[in-house]
Amino acid sequence: MKNFDLLVLGTGPAGGQVASRCAEAGWEVGLVEAIEFGGTCALRGCNPKKVFVHAAEVVDAARRSDGKLCDTGPIAINWKNLQAFKQTFVQDIPQNSRQRYQDKGITTYLESPRFISPSRIQVGDEVVEAKNIVIATGSRPRDLNFDGAEHLITSDQFMNLEELPKKIVFAGGGFISFEFAHVAARAGAEIVIVERGDRPLKGFDEGAVAQLVKKTKELGIDLYTRASVNSIQRNEDGSMSVQIESAGKTNTVEAHLVVHGAGRVPNFEGLDLETGGVEYSPQAGVIVDGNLRSKTNPIVLAAGDCAASNVVSLTPTANAQGAAVVRTLLSDKETEPSYGPIPAAAFTIPAIAGVGLTEAQAKEQGIRVTVKEQDVSGWASVRKVCESVAWYKTLVDDETGKVVGAHLIGPGAAETINLFAMVMRAGLRAEEIRELLLAFPTNSYNIRNMV
């Protein structure tokens, strides 16, 4: 039986970081990956997704600019070329990633792990034991229970489609659905999004979402809210009939593809956490303390999407958690993650972004704020790129004068929100932000006028 100082389950941004840093410190490290070395973000998520988004941005910018900045003529996304280009970013990652770990002296396994005791893991045909175990297995699409749910495809499969179907339904109104819907619409597909709640993208400010919904509908995308997919039936010609319940009525929409965009849950498939003495919530993740250590098995820590850490599941938060776990393990001193303000963006076109408190959250917490909100589609920085939607809302604490929330949609929003996160972490007051000397003309320069 192989014995490790540390066994890490998962090779995403949290798990890979922990394994590498501890191996560099001289620990005997084992690293287990059940699917492909590299993790979801690098292989099936953030990075390849941005290739698709950029293709749509290029086409959209050309169409907006036609007759104003240039004469473009017909312009379209070539889906096969896009797929081939995307592959250049991901095809070598599994092999190269695994080799890098092995070069550090890490023992790697491409197997599905399973606890057989609190300190022992079955990895394929082998049993290994570890002094410390880190669970960083990420997330997976949550199970949907309705007739025909087996016909759904995941975002992973969407990004590997050889051809883009003409009619697509997205079940759910979160990041996955909106980002891919905006890409597919620019590629000429007819899109329907079905959202169970009263509005999509609940993690973002209500006003910003309203602007995005307006833009989304202008693209010809149909959005159902307070609605659900009740069934999917495959027809003889290969198409599907999708039954949607909305406002007490049932509509049937014909589609060639139905994509799962209804949320994700921690990926614990096959792990048998009960045998490992690891308490967990199927929806939230491994139950951990503030230092990401399991409350029921002290040799186990969890990080990333599979940890019940009460912070938003994003690649940057997974990175922060991985760094905290490393400090805990190598210093023998329990360490909480350092997050600061956490910016988030959905890469629609234009992007929507936010950091800090929403107006509703400030009210709930009893924080008195001055709210500045404006449609800025008439600003020169927006008109120069021929965009029709741009808006912001900022919240400044009346007591301290510091920005406690910023919410944007428009050109450069996904980059500009990072600048807001930086000034918030630095504790700059609104009057100090207005005095910043920033490069002009840029989108981020506009933060001086937003506070």
C-alpha cells in the first residue's frame, strides 16, 4: 500500500496548486484525476469558453460597425474553424499537465477515487493511505428530473459540437445559458432560454440584469421567466419537442438541441464520503470550518466548487482557497482564505459584471449608501464602438465615503470591474477615486465619473 504525506483529489486551480506547492516543499504527494488532467476551467470552462465568446464579439463588433466605421459585407462565425481553433488551446493540456506534475515528483493517477476508510482511498485497483487529503473535485451539472431529461447536453458537450444546430433551448438562466446563448445567436441560431425564477442571473444587480435582458431580447432570443422545462420528446426526424410551463400555460417549442444550464452541484460521484467520515451537503459541498478543514474528518480539507465555504464558486475563489490550504499544510497553522471584494462577470455581449454589495444587500445589512445609477449608452467611449447598451450603478457608504458596490454592463465591463475591486480592497474613498490619474481614453478611466 502506497503512503503519502498528501493525497489530492482533483487537478483544477485549487487541487493542482496544493499538490504542486507541497511537492516543491518536499512532501510525498499523490494526485488523482477522474476525467482529464487540467480541470474544468482549463479544459471545459473559462478558457475555451472565451474563445467562443471572442468569435461572437468579433462578428458582433463588425455588424455594429458596418456602415459607420467600415463596410464589412456578410460576416459569420465558421463553427468548424472555431472548434479547430479552440482545440489548439486545450488539446495538449491533459498530457502536458500530467507530465508537469510527474516532473515535480508527484505520483499521478487517472482513476476514479473512493474512500474506504477515513484515511485510505481506493484508486483504481490500488489502495493508498495519506496523512492529509484534499478534496478539490469541482462541480457537475445538477440532476434534472423530468421526462426526457436524458436528451439534455451539458456545456462540455456544447463546446465540442461539430455543427451548431439551428434551434436551441437552454434550460436555466445562469452564466452558462446566457454566455452560450449570446454566442449561438451571433452564429445564427434561434434561441430560447427558460428560467425558473422571476429573473435570470440572480447573482448580479437587478438593474444590470434588466439591461442585459433588454439586449438579449433585441437579439431575437426568447426568454421565459417563472417557467420550467416539463418534458423533452425526441421526434422521428431527430428534432425535439420541448414542453415549457409558464404562467400556468404550457407551450411546446421545437428544438434541435436542449442545453443544461440549470446550475451545478459539488462533484462527489463515487467518492463515498460517508465511509471517509466526511460530512457534506449534496448541494453546498464538504462541510468545512473557516480554514476549509472538514468538521468531521480532521485530515481532510476541501477547496473550490466542492467546499461549502459560503463564497461564490469562481476560479479566483478556488485559487484563493488553494493558497490558504497550502499555507495551512506547510505551516501547521490554520489559515483562512483571503478574498477581499470578489468581482464576477458573465461574458455576454456586452458583458455584465459586479463586485461588492447590491443595493438590496446594503439595505438588508442596514448600510446607508449613496447610489449613483446612469444609462451611459451616450458616452463617447460607448458610441465609438457602436454599442447601444451601457449602464452602471455604484454604492458609496455614507459613513466612510468608500465604494461598497459596483455593477456594470457595457463595453469593457469585465475588465473595468477589476479596477473597482482593486480600489475597494485598497479602501479608497470616492473622492480619491475621482482624483486618480488614469490612461485616457479608456473604459476604466470612466470609473472617475461613476462614483
